[in-house]
Amino acid sequence: MTVIRPRQLAPTRRLRRPVDVRTGDPQLQPVGTPRGGGRHWAAHYRVRLGITDTVIVLASVSAAFLIRFGVGDVVPNLLAFPFGYGAISLIIVAGWLFALSAGHTRDSRVVGMGLSEYKLVAESSALAFGLLAILFLVAQVDIARGYFLVALPIGASALIFSRWTWRRWLLRQRRFDNYLSRAIVVGSADDIEYVAGQIRRKSGAAYNVVGAVPDEPGLVTIGSDADRLPVVADLAGITAAADRLGVDTVIVAGQPRGGSRFIRNLGWALEGTATDLVLASRLTDVAGPRIHFRPVEGLPLIHVEIPQFTGGKHVLKRALDVVASAAALVVLALPMLVLGIVIRLDSAGPALFRQERVGRNGSTFTMLKFRSMAVDAEARLASLQQQNEGSGLLFKMKDDPRVTRVGRFIRKFSLDEFPQLWNVLVGDMSLVGPRPPLRREVDGYESHVHRRLYIKPGLTGMWQVNGRSDLSWEESVRLDLYYVENWSLAGDLVILWRTAKVLLQPTGAY
């Protein structure tokens, strides 16, 4: 979504009468004072972040001083002439806090967004220390480099951990409909239903959709059953409805009737209010890093990068795979040996299960797993097809009679996947990627689903951290295709971190 901040003529009250967004003409009815619930929670949350950031910056600079000089040299170094480290420390603290503020790291459009927020914090911290280093160099201030370099990694790591902790708290609050911005969605009925549904499914979306404004007359509600939204106004009454409902955000879904002129007039109508204007693009499953704004005079252009399946970042991905899989195999060698022995003692057959899977560009490879089923599992598959609980091309049974006692345990915690680290090391798979499919699944793919094979399959992936076997076939495909086209190294690290949490609190594993 693209946020457009209307020109703020006054922060606390409306200075304009409502505007008919179809014609741009002022309406005559008076307008009250907006309640701005989202503004209030955002302001309180920013204060909390500001206090936490200040404490962390002060603590990290103080810790760096003590690590560099020791407790016994505190007073001499603090008061040294002409620039004691007391003054230098205050300059660093002030510059660091200013950079965090100027970098919009506490902006309501960023907080709670995860990777984007952490990236801003890291970039602002690095920029602050870079500029301070130049300043001290120009001013010929002699500063201990060890002291200077210790504060940045300690403080930046603590700041990111703090933001992660606050984000966890914020997401828990939002599950109970707290700390959400009230929103209404404008557009066609289909576009409204899609956007509102996506927001409802994501606990971190930050919006509570309270109403709809369709561009089709005569509608009373949009959606069905529990997802039904009341129609709160027509296109001419958006600003009045936003004021009446205490709305913080107006979301324009797709392209309503009236086109660019409608959006322009809506922006004018929201001037002088505390209400944001958000445009929900029709681009689906395109991640932020692939979207760039390239404004031309009077024409805001959105440049969408075409996915690249070769190049430098794929080399870096392979390097990460080799280093991480080799290290993991060394660390897990003994536990894997013990697990193999337990599997052999539990049921007849080898400890390892080998199966042909389809890899990148349709090539096949032998995937390794710890055996979790009886040795005749493949032969018994046909007799169980009528009890299939999976969707699409996948076969799944929660109480599959072919699974052994040990098999149920290792499947629950994904321990059966550990031997695939060897597949990652030799290059058949990657640490993160789409689920490795069987040949019979690939033979049944629709044409667009073959895009899953454009990169190597993964030991883990979007499917693993979003429900695994509980996902429908369509949702599994959508997540895999989203990853294929939008993956990044930073995103891979996030998925690996989320995978570790899923292993401890398994869901959808059977």
C-alpha cells in the first residue's frame, strides 16, 4: 500500500467543509472534530519507543566507555582537556538519538512492520556514527577508536532487540483489536472485499476496517457472514463518514470510478484532517524491495523490478547455504547419529528414506529424510487415497497408519528433515525455498505453478512458517510463488528465525 499524507493544515480540527470527491465542490453540512484514535495510540507508542531508545543509547555509550577505559579511569577521561570523553559521549548520544528521530524510525507507518523497521534503525545508527566520525576528524578531536566502535554494535543490537520486543507486544495487542487505526475502504465491491480480507488475515496490518464506500449505488453491505462490512457512505460522503466514524485512514482499493481526478479530490477533501489517504495497488504478491517510485512531473510512476533468477545475490545465497549447512551438519552429527539408531530400533528398515524429488528447472535429485513411515508406505498409498485430507495435489492424513511411533515425534518437530542439510551442502537444495515436489505433483501443475521450479527447493520456506499441512493447496502455491519472485537474503534470515520458533511450537505438522 502507498500512503499519501494530505496537507495538514491543523493537527486537531478540520478547517475545511467536506468536499464532494466526485466533483471537488464543497459540501454544506458542518464537520465535527475527528477522534483520531490511531493518532493517539501512535503518539503514545512513539513516546514509549523514544524512552526505550534513550535508555539504550545512554547505556551502550556508557558501557563502551567502561569497557574501553575501565572504572578506575572514569574521572580523568571524563574531564580531560579540551574535549573530555564526557563531552564526546554526550555528543554521540545526542547525534545518535537525533539520527533515530530524523530517520523516521518511530514513524507510525514503520513501527511494527518488522524487517523494514529494523533496517531503518540499523541504517540510522550507522549514519549517525559515520557523520560523527567525520565531524571528529575535521575538528581534530582525538578519540579512542575502540571506544567509538564498541558503542555502535552494542547499541544497534540492543535497539533492534528492543524494537523486536515492542513489536511482539504490539502484535499481541492487535490480536485483541487494540492499537489499530480505524479505516474505511473505497472502491469496487470486489476490490473492497479483497483488501479488507487481506487486512483481517494479517495481525500486523495495523488497520481495523470499520466500513466500506463502494462506487456502485444501492449496496448495503459487502462480503459475507463474519467478514461482512457495512456500507457507510457513497462516494460523495467519504469525508463526512470519516469524521462521523472517527476514521484515521481512508484506503482506496484498486481504481474507483472517477480515476485520478477522484483521488486528487479525495486528497483535497482530507486536507486539514488527521486522516491518512492510502492507495492499495492492484499489484499482487509483489514485495516492497521490487517497487520503486520514479516521479515524473505530474505523473507518479511505479517501477516494478522483474524477478531475476541468476546473478550476484544468488551467489551469496549459495555461499550462505554452504557455510550454514556445513556448520549445522558438524553440530548435529551426534544427535543425528543417535536419532538414526532410535529409528532402526523402533521399526524394521533403514534409518534414512530416499525419494526422488524435482529441483530447479525440472531436474531431479535424491532427497534424504529420516524414515518416519513403515518401509512399505509407498505400496500402501493407493489404498489410502480415499482418506486423503490434503488439498490439491498433496496427500496428507493426520492419523496416517503408515507413520511409526518415532516417526510421529520427529515429524511433529521436523527432525526428519535434518538429513536434507546434505542436499543443501551438495547444491540440490537451498536452506530456504519452495517445498520440494514429487514428480507426480509436478506433472499435475497448472502452467503458472511451474514457476516454483525457477529456484532450488528449500529445507524450509514460507509454507513451513505459515501453517505447513494446514495450508490449502492454493495458499501453499501462492506463498511459494511469492517467495520465488521476492526473496532476499534478509528475508531468508527472517524465515530461518521463524522456522526455529516453529520447531519449538509446531503447527500443521503431521
